[in-house]
Amino acid sequence: MITNNESILSNTNPVKKASGIERYKSYLPAAIIIVVLFVLGQILSPGFASARNVSNIFAQASILALVAISQSLVIFVGEFGIDLSVGAIMSMSAMLMPFYTQGQASALPMAIFMVVLIGGLAGFINGTGVQIIKIPALAITLVMATVVDGFTLAFTKGLPSKALPEVLKTVGQPLFGQVRTCIIIAVVIIVIFQLVLSYSRYGKSVFLLGSNRNAAKLTGLRVNSTVIIAFTIAGMMAAFAGVIMVGYVGSSNLRMGDSYTLMSVAAVVIGGAKLSGGSGTLLGAALGSIVLILLTSVLIAAGLSTGIRTFLQGLILVMILLFNSRAPKLRV
Amino acid sequence: MTFLNFECKGISKQFGAVVALKDVGFSIKEGEVRALLGGNGSGKSTLAKVIAGAVKPDSGNITAFDAEFMPSSPDEAKKHHIIMTSQELSLFSNLSVAQNLSFCTIPVKGGLITDNKKILSVAKDILSELNVLHLLDKRIDELAPNEKYMIEYAKALVQDPRLLIIDEITSALYKKDVEIIKASIEKVKNNGCSVIFISHRLPEIFDICETVTVMRSGAVVADMEVANASEQELISLMTGKTITKEDADKRFQDAQTETQGKTILSISDLKLSGFESTLGIDIGEGEIVGVAGLQGHGQSTLVRQLFGLESHMSLTIDGEKTTIRNPRQAVKKGMAFISGDREKEGVFKEQSISENLRVVGDIILKKRQKNVGEILDRYHVVYGNTGHKLVSLSGGNQQKVVISRWTSVFPKIVLADDPTKGIDVQARSEVHQIFKELAEQGSAVLMVSSDDAELVNLAKVTNKSRVIVMYEGKIIKVLRGAEITEENIGHASMPVVRSDEN
Amino acid sequence: MRNSLMKIVRNTAFPIFVLLIAFIIINGAMSGFTSSFVVGFFTSNFALCCVTIGTAVIIMGGGIDVSLGAMVALINCIFTQLVEHGWNFGLAVVVSLLISMACGALNGTVVGFFRVSPMLATFGSLSIFSGLALTVLPLPGGTMPVGFRNFYMGTIAGIPIALLIIIALLLLAFLVHRSPLGTKIIAVGLDAPKSFISGVRVNSVTFFTYVFAGFVCGVGAIGLTANMGGGDPNVGTALSMSAIASCVIGGVALSGGKGNALGAVFGSLFFGLLINTVIAARTPSFQQGMIRGIILLVGMIVAAVLLRGTTSTRAKQLRNEGAND
């Protein structure tokens, strides 16, 4: 259904799997776009490229990057996997945190554990639906989003959110210099996940399954558990991203996570992954996250109305796709 | 009516690093039946696809009907009534026979609605002409392989061709079907249609065609009248090697007739899915067993079922009774499976050469593997860096790497489903050497092949070999030693009883 | 007779039809069917039904479109503004429909001719349409002529006008289905490269499905405008996703090439009825969303399990066997 697309960032010889410094060459275009956008932002609104604002942007991007990990896993594992429930899970997590903590810092670990558990459960059901019942990922995660949203509403009964522990709200504060805590958290988590993906048996299995599902089966790889685990972790990570999100913003509302769903997909694709699976990196997804948030910020700095901003965001995305993301021609 | 006057000049085409066509010239007259002959990699299929508009050549031009002609899509070629049957079948499995037949020119009533009645009547006409009227109400996925190819041919006929290209459909057909095709070709030829007949079966070519074009390595090497050619001459032209009488009569040294050594794989009462009867098979240490027969008679199903791909399988491996429920268990018990469809089932396209090679050893069997470079060199794989993606190598080399993924873990049993499909002659014989090495190390090899000549060559590689011929899910003939010849295999594939039916 | 019966049962729309009837009965038992209920039901679910028909055709052709909800918002805002600015009503309708088809054409060009991934491309156009809607009508507002609203909410021979229009659109979809174009759409959805070899102009076929969806969504938008009595740039955010869910439940396979618009519409009616059932069952308001979601989930699983039987057993794919765990 969804056609294959070449990644935006793999401009080097696509046939060589680059090693060492070579690999980082493929991130050059994204890096350039980021620099250009910063310059543009600075021109449009002096102070845009100030340390404080850059830190702001990176902080927001870190939240997107965390949920982009979820999306990455699901996409890497192949068969056009996608998780449209991540936004709902983020909202759930953000809404439930005040209830579980009741403003007490001591309740924080337990609260995080609970929301991650719920997110993982949702992810587990997604994975089982996809792999055992053979429901397309797009369909089941779409419906799961409705279920999770409904659950959140039912759980909180629409009551206003209680207080959040102050310590959670410090994620948005700088830890040292202008570097915010949430950025550090995101970097650490991304590094850990990338190491797992690159060097562990499970991580390698994920990419093998995405690269050629049939061959994976024939070589004896455990398909069902690899996929279900991927979706489960995706759900857990989305919940965690929601925790960081609510800490950063300081309050929660039911629609908070909505925009993150499709943005996480865009971030992963801009970062170099193929929608068909089998390739991609978390660094790429993180860069993609920065590009997206930066783009929005620049458009805001340009003083454009919401309408025109949204319009331009869509237009720019479509243009990027036109230049970089085309399926192979039907005729050779 | 304009005369066809079909002519190609200077057609060249490259797919990446592979040169498929080198400055090819080709022409055909009205009503001529031309054979297009060549081995794997000769370029004959590519040339056909260029003519039919499915592939755009890098250079060259075509004239037809006295005008420049370069179809940029199959749609355009069809407008000029240049129709090609497709080796991979252009039929839609979910649609019915009738729907598929009229697919290219769907009749309408009232200018808008599909005329189902007309579709049926057109279908009936063409199906009865080809003596397959009984297939009318079926869906494509309910048909047997030979029936599918007959419908593929019928679909081409329905489009009223002026130039009909028949691409390798006879390998899946029974003798009686081939007779029907022959008669049909006679008929269209008399109506002024030209036919390009692609096949590797020389007897058919002598029977059906008037002229023959031989291709090798992307170029045309001969254009002659069939009447003036001999089988030996054609084979020499195709392979580029002169076949002497000695080669043709090559006997086996010390031809063995019984299984030696211990039995590695043993199974009885195996019912292949989709067939009624059961079969049993024993393979000994160091044996290479070839599996022959017409496509679709259970050969592929046999090796796949043995590997645990269908349902669970009770068999005896190396004296030990086991149950295999899935490929993972099979691999852990020392089995290996090599598929000929490397794109869909073999190559991990995003991964490197080294990752592709290591996958079974590292991840499934958790065995640290030998130097990857050493293995590649031993198999004469041409590569730059093991960190490069596997897909950067040529097809034959890719397949060798896929095979070495298994050989490097010393499997007891190797099951192969047409493993050399679509790779060039050189790489093919290198693969046979790999299998020879495996057998010498004590593995048992069970290899399915759709190419009878290959099975004959493979049998010569060791002195412990058998070819079993399958038909309708049963083993109907076992050939050993000197008995293994193309004629014998061919004969055994089509039991006399069957072709007398209908 | 038996043959036609078998054909009906095998139709992909059958399972959802049964499910729908079951829900209608449940609803009827719980709250009864007054004529005002029926009219209200169809006028409020009109937009969803329209978007679902468009989505179904796109999905059958092998694509997907997440921008349709935003497209509805855009047309809704444009139509509202045109009427506000005194345009001739009929002209406003025509222009709005043309614009909706142009939006569909944008999607169709990027996906059909430039072969960009449909999911991402329509995600982009979602923002484009949404942004334009906000620019055309920044704040909800506007008024609609009373006559228009009355017409939309009215009935002919007891049948709601909204339902009649849906039936008309279904007939249009049916016409396409029964034409050679319909066969080609299914073929492209089943296997685009194979269709290409068989001479189908795949790009044009794909393009058509998106333009068709654009038209149908335009109709839905106009109906929605009548229902709301004005315009709102934020309307329709959930429409695309609900339409996709309706299609899946209605038997339209996401992979393409299977299903029909009728089943999809049944799916959207089921969706609408579901909300009603949950409300009528006097579920506490805060639990309604979750109950609805769970029923949808169960419905989807049931549909998936039931429909697996309709694909041929002989054509077993490797993908379904031997998962190794």
C-alpha cells in the first residue's frame, strides 16, 4: 500500500554501508538545514539564535525525539509498521501523572512506573494485534489511540489535573549552563537505545526483520516476539515521553500529545529511515525532530499567523518529500 | 494494412553494473515464427521486455509499421498490438479467468459500464479455441501452474496481436498443452501475426519455429534458419563452448547405486500440502539428491515442508527422531534452507555482506564465526569491503554469500529450492562446487531445480548422487549414476499415462 | 438462487452489515427510532459517510489519505465565506466542489504522478489544507440561509435528504466500480507493477482516486456546513482517522484491492450508531469514549478474523507461517 521511499539523508552512495566517519556524512544535509534555519530565524527575529532560545528549541525537540524512538522501533521492524497511538499514550501519561503523584515527589517513581506499564500494555496489544491477528499496524494503533484517549478520560473523569511534584517540573530547567535536564535525559536514553539496536541480538533482529521479513523467518529469527516486543517498548517509551512532556510544560490536557503522532513519523523519515523498515538510526530521528521543531519555531519567529504557518509547514514537508522521497519508478 | 517491418538497431541496456544488452539488432517479418534462444543472462528476456515496452533501453531505436517506435510503456506497445506473455504471469490471482482475459481491453456497454456478458463471451471463445473452456468459472489462484500459463497465453491472444512474444511458457506445460499452443501459433501466423518464441527447449524450437536468433551475454551471436541448424550447434552458440561427443556421452566413474554411509535424513508417510499421496525419503551422509519434475508438482513444497514451514514435521535426523515445528527448530537441529528467490527470501537488503553472512551463526546458533573475508575468497566472491551492502554485488555473488551463510555453520542437511535460479553460468558452477564441498564434509543435500541440465551437471559433481523425479506430490522415478540424463529426466517428468488422458 | 445467496454472503460488506443490523436492533430496543432521531443521525453523520466513501476508493486503489478531514474543514470555511460575501448560492456550491476536487488533485499529483509515499504526502497536505482553512476563516462563524438548512434537514417521503445524498454518492461509487476504471483501481491496489505490465496507466488511476475523494469530501463539507450553520476551521480533525477505521471495519483491506464502498459506509454508520448505543446505554459520560474504543477494537478484530476466510487458502503466503515462536 504505502510505497517505498528513499531516505532524505542518505545522499552518499546508497550501496555502501558506510563505516566510521563516512557514516556521519549522511547526516550532513540535516545539519546544514538546521544551521540554515537557525540563521533564518536569527534574521527574522534577533535573539532567535541566542543560547537560551536554542536551548528552548532543543528541549522541545528532546520530547519529540523520545517519542521518535517509539516510532523508530516500530518502523525499523518492517512491513510498514507505524504507531498512531503514541500521541494518545503521551497524553494519557501526562494526564495520569498528577493523579498518581498527587504532588508528592516520593510518589514519582511509582507514578512513572504505572504510566509506563499502561503504555506498555497498549503497545503489547498493538503488537499482538499486528503479529498474531494480522491486523495492519495503521488500523490497530489508530483504534488503540481511541481506546487510550477514552481510558484517560474515564480515569481522570475530566477533573482538572492535580499538582505535579516540583522535582518533575525541573526537567525543563537548565542543569548546567543552558543545557536543560530533559535534553540530557533524552541524549542518555537515545544513546542507550542506539547501542542496543546496533549491538544486541535483539537490535540486530529488528533490522533484519525489517530488511526482509521472509528471509528472517527462513533463517530462524523469532519474528513474533521481536515484533511484539518492539511495539511494547514503543508504548512504554511513548508513556515516558509523556512524563517528560508534562514535566516540561507543567500542566496537562487531554489533547497534549496529539500533534506528536504524525510528527514522530516525519522525524523518523527525515532522519533517514525507510518506511518499509530495515534501516535508520536514532541519531537521525533526533536530527529529524530538531528540524521539525526548528521549522515551527522559525515560522513563529517570522510572525506569521497560525494558519499561514501551518500551511507553510505542510508545503515545505511536501516539497522535501518531492525531492527526496520518491518510490522507484514502475518501469525500469 | 501496414506491414509490420519490425526492426531494432543498436539496443543497449545496463542494470547497474550488469550489462543486459549490448548493441543488439533484431528484425522480424510479417508472419514469421522466430525462436529467441539463449541461456541465463543472455539478454533474451530483456530484449523481449524492451520490445514490449516494459523496459526502456539506454540507447538504440526501433522501427515498426514504417515509423519510429519506442514504446515508453506496455500500454503504448499494446496500442500497436505488440503483446507479450509474461514469465512471472501478469494475471491477478483474486480475479476470475474471464476478468483477467479482458483486462487489457475491457468491453463497455453504454460507454461506461463494464460489459460482463461480452467479457464472458470473449472468454468462452478464446478458451474453447485453446481447449480449456472448463476453466471459465475459476479464479486464477484456483488453477494449476500449467493452466495459469495457458490463460496467460489466452490473454495475449485476446488482444489481437500483430507481434506476439511468448516468453518461456512451455516449461510449465504438459505435452498436450504444447500441442495446442503450436496449433494456435500456426493459426495466428497464417493471419499475418509474427511470433517471437522464447524457450530453452530445443525440441520445441525445431518443431514450432522457422528461424532462430541465438543470444549470449547480451549480444546476438547467430541468426539462422532452423532447418539449417543442429541441436549441438545451437548449444555451442548458446554456451560459447564447443560440445564434443565425449562431453555429451560423459559417463560416471564408479557409478554407485546404493546409499552409503549413515542416513542423515529419513522421513516416511509425508503428505505434501495440496496433494493427496504420501512419500518417504532417505538421504545419506555426503549424498546429493536432485529433485526434478514439472514445476508445481510438490518439489518446492517438499523442501519447505521438511524445513518446518508448513505444519509440524516428524522426521529422523542423524538417527534421532525429532519434531520440527518451525524453521528455527530446523536450524537448531542442523538443517539449512537455501531459496532461489534471493530477493524475497534470501538477501537482507539493508545489511552488509558481513552481516548477511553472519546472521545464522551469530544470532541463531550463537557461534562466533570464522573470518568472513576468508569464506568469501574461498567461494570466489568478488567484493570490495565486507562492510558494503550485499546488494552491491552481482546476483551470482549475492547468492553465494547467502549460501555461505549456511555453509559456514556446517549444517547436517541442506535443503535447496532452485538455488541457482537467475544466476549466470559461471556462478552456477561455483555454487555446485560449494555443494560438492558440503557433501564431502558429510552434509546431505536435497536440491530442487527446474533446470534438468543443471541436475545432470550437479550429479556429475560427486559419485553419490541421485535424481528423484516428482509428479503430483509423489516420487515417481529415481535415477542413479549413468541414468541421469536430460532425456531421462524429461521423460520421467511427464508420465505417459497422463498425456493420454483428455 | 443459492448462487446469488453465496455471492452476497461472500461480499466483503456482509460481516459489517450483520454487525450493523445487530446494532440497529440494539439501539431500537434501547431508545426506539423516532423520525427526528433518524434525520438527526444522518445529518450529523453525513460528513463521516462522505469522507468514508472517498477514503474507501483511495484505499482500494492501494493508497491512503489522512488529509481528508482537513480538506472538509477547508471547503467548509471557503463555502461559508462565499455565502457570507453574498455569492450566488448555486455558484458557491459549484466553486466549492471544484476547489475540493483541486485539493484532491494536489494529493493525486504528489502521490499518483510523483509517487511519494501516500501517508507522508497526505500528512503534508493535511497541514496545507488546515493552514488554508485557518487563513480563510480564522474564527468559527458565519451563517447559512435558513432555506438551505431546512432543505438539508428535511425528508422526502420520510427518507432524510442527507441519506438520499449518501445513496446518490454510493451509486456514483458503484458506477465507477462497475466500469473498466473500477476494475483497474482494484488491480492497481492488488499489484501496481503487474497492472502496469498489463497496460494500465497506474499513475492516472491513482490520481483519479484522489480527485474522486476530493469531490465526495466536498459534498460532505457542504452538508456539514448546513448541519453546523456556519464554518469552523478546526472541524473534522478526527474525520480522516474515523473514516479509515470505518473502512477497515467495513471490509476494505488496507493493503488495497479488496472491499467496496458499500461496506465502508456500513462501517461509518456502525461508527455513528456505536456512539449512540453507548450514550443510550446510559454509560457514564466519561466512560463513553473508552467503551466506544473497545467496541471498535473488538469489531476490528472480529472483522479481521472473519475476512481472512475470504482470501484463497491455496495462495498461502510464507509470511503467515513458521514465525519461529
